[in-house]
Amino acid sequence: MTLQRLLVFAPTRRAASETFVRANLAGLPFEVQAYFGDERPWNQPARLAYGLAVLLSKVCTRLGLLRLAGWPAAMVARGLIARHRPDLVLAEFGFHAVRVMEAAPVMAVPLVVHFRGSDLSAQSKLGVLRGRYRRLMGLAEGLICKSQPMAETLQALGAPADRILISASGANAHLFHSSEPAVAPPVCLSVGRFVAKKGPLHTIRAFAAQPHGQLWMVGEGPLLAEAKALAEQLDLGPRIRFLGVHSQADVAVLMRQVRVFVQHSLVAADGDSEGNPVAVMEAQLSGLPVVATRHAGIPEVVIDGKTGVLVEEGDVRGMAAAIERLLQDPTLCAQFGAAGRCHVEQGFTLEQHLEDLSRFLIQTHAKAERVA
């Protein structure tokens, strides 16, 4: 039997930063049913039950009852598997997968888990759930992650290498295109949540350390107030604009109005790291040069000296020099941007990610069928 029906369990569909989850649901060539842990509609008993079970699982986790936390959502998930009769279960994010992992093997349905970044790095997730992850490695038939460093972490947890797919979430070529950095004004663009691993404060300090152009920052988050205070302290005035949250389509338009994309990703104090930042891929697919850090999967996307400039995490001075160099050299920006576009077109588009993901799910299902 070929893979036709897919049942997806995910923590949320509403977070603005999780467009990649919604892209998977919309783009996979299967009949997809999805349940989300933060949805509890009173007029839909099955979704209500799942949302309440996930809530109970979260409470157990916070109380340190990690084994017990794996049962409320798993019991409801068993009922949902019986109801929908999927050919395969896909769990988004490792920390959510441990809530439902006991259900799929009991119901004789292969389980695939999609890891994204913080679920394999942050102390609040990897640190707390390491033991549960080791069990998950034995239960999952397939594992998807965003970069080679993440794959190495999975193998250290006990995952067989032949069960792992490395696939970045990919940039949408229908939206991100046609930037012309050679004729754009000297503006840097940064896109991402204002959280520690995105390094917004480092980006601001680096930009302020050189005298040229403007910095536009898209996003919101817990560090936004501190970022605004830092900009005021550094007397950036009109040189910096905080644009708030924007849709992907709006961000694509902004990328066609600037010269350089900047992002100072780094390991946060709690260990939280990127997987492979989608905004970096989107910028390169648009045709922008990128100034970023040697962090997580970024060096797999940005080729230092060819599609952009990479500096070490925390190297504000080096980032400032790279920004200044590019803002003053539109021709080099165009050269880097064109090379970046070709590089992403060859391996980091959303279409390619969905093709890789679909093929992997089909192969995993077929392998499980043969074993059964």
C-alpha cells in the first residue's frame, strides 16, 4: 500500500514564526489531518480532547513527571489514529513528539518526527527531555532535521543515521525574488523574533559601529523593548526602524527595497540555537547578500566570500566591518546576491524541501510496510 493518509500532531498552527509548519500541511501531496495542542474548540470534541490532553501533558512535564507526561496526549492520539486510520503519523517538534510517541507503535503506524531547532538545543527542551528523546529515537521510524549539526545531535541521542533526513525548510520562490542590491538604497534588513538566539542586540551594535545607511528590523518578541532602548542609547535616531510583525509577502517586498540582509544568530544562554534560519534562505533567494554568523546550519546556506560574509558568534566588530564593506560596494552586493540566488535555487527552496520530505515519508512508510 502506498502512503495516502497522513496524521499530523503539532503544538500550534498560530505562531507567526511557524509558517514552515503551515507550508508542510498545505504542500504535502497526501490527505492530511492535523491536530494542534493549543486548540480547544468546544464544538469539536476530538480537537478539544487533544488540546486538553496536551495541556495536561504540559502540567506533568512542569512537575517533573516526564513519563506520566507522555500518556494523556498519547491516549487521545490512539483514538485519533483509530478514527482516521492514517498510513503514517508525523509529529512536529521533538518536544511535542514525546507527548504522542507511545501511540503510533501501539497502533502499528510508523512515526516520523520533524525537529526544528530549539527542540534539539534549548535547556528547557533538550536538557529536560534528553531521556525521553532517547526513547523517541527507538520508536520513530524516521527523523527530519534542518542541518548537519542537528543530525549529529540526533545520532548522539541514539538515532540511526539511515533514519535521518536533513532538509532545510526552504524559501518560497514565488514570493522571494527580484531584489536589485546594486541600485537599492544603503539599507540593511533584519527579519526574526526578538529573542536571544537571533542576536538582535548584536545586530544593532554592529550596525551602529559603522556610519552608513539604515537598519530596518522586522519582528517582535521579548527583547524588543531592550532593542529599542539600545538604539536610543546608541543615538541611532532615524538610522533604525522597528517595523513590527509582517507577513511573508510583506517581507518579500521589503527585501526588494534594501541592499543587505543581516542576522547575528548565536547560541543563547539556555543553549537555544537555530536550525537553519528560513529568513536567510529567503534573503539569498531574493538576491540579497547576507551578513551572518557561523552558527548552526547557516554555513550550509551562506558561502562565506561568495554569497555573503560570515563572522564568528559575538564578533560585533567583524560584523560591522562586513556591513560597512557591503553598504559601500553595491557592485559586490549584486555579485554576492546573484551567487546566493543560484545557491538557494539549487538546494534550499520550499519546493525542494517538500519534494525531499514527501519522498522520505513515502520511503519510511514503505520500509515499515516491508518489516511488518
